[in-house]
Amino acid sequence: MAGGTAPVILVHDLEHARAAVAAAGSKRLILLSPPGAAGLQGPHWWLRLLARLRDEFPHADIVGALDCADCPGWALAALRSGVERIVLSGDGPAHWAVRQAAEQKGAWGEGRWGCDTLDLLGARDPGKTCQEFLQR
């Protein structure tokens, strides 16, 4: 991955997340929620998914980033819920205030990761897809 950063895999459900973590082994991995998941599924869904993964894979090095779309209210709710990292698009006074709050907590996920992100939506074999991506 570019710049020596951890690979980013966009997961849509627990099956995707399990496949990604299993493929990564002990390597650091950023799991990114689907776009707008903070408002659609909610921060508690994301926190439960990550807790389950950490129980099942206790030696995994996972960072979970919850996508808050361009909604600073969703992002603020996610931070208050204890989400470890948020992704927030958009620009404006409310966005900057939330970004500052997230940065103070070390919870700012820098924008969307783009072409260095594997999106597992539609993957027929998520495990194999993750392995191939992580071997690049």
C-alpha cells in the first residue's frame, strides 16, 4: 500500500470483516464501513462488529473507521459513542468543528482512501479477494 500505510478494506457485513481480518493475519488493517454507515446502520452496529472481531481474532491489529458521509451530526454521535476513527466528507464550519474534536481524540480518518481501498461489495469469495489485495 502506498506510503507504508495499513491497507484499507471496505466491509459491508461481519462475513466481509472476518474474511479481511483472517487474510491480514497479524498485519495492521484498516476496516472501513460502507459509505454513510454512521447514519444507516449506526455507530453501535459498527462498535459491535469490531468487538466481535476482536473477540474472534484477539491478535489482530484492526483499526475501524466509520464513514459518516457528509453529516457532521452523525460524526459527532459516532465520537460520543466511542467510535475509534471517523471518516467525514464535506466542508463547512460544522465539519471543521467535528474534525477538530476528532483530531483531539486521535479519531480522524483522513478523507476517503480511494484507489488504495478494496471494496468487498459483490466479492464472490471475500477471503480470496482479500488475500489477493493484501499480496499486492
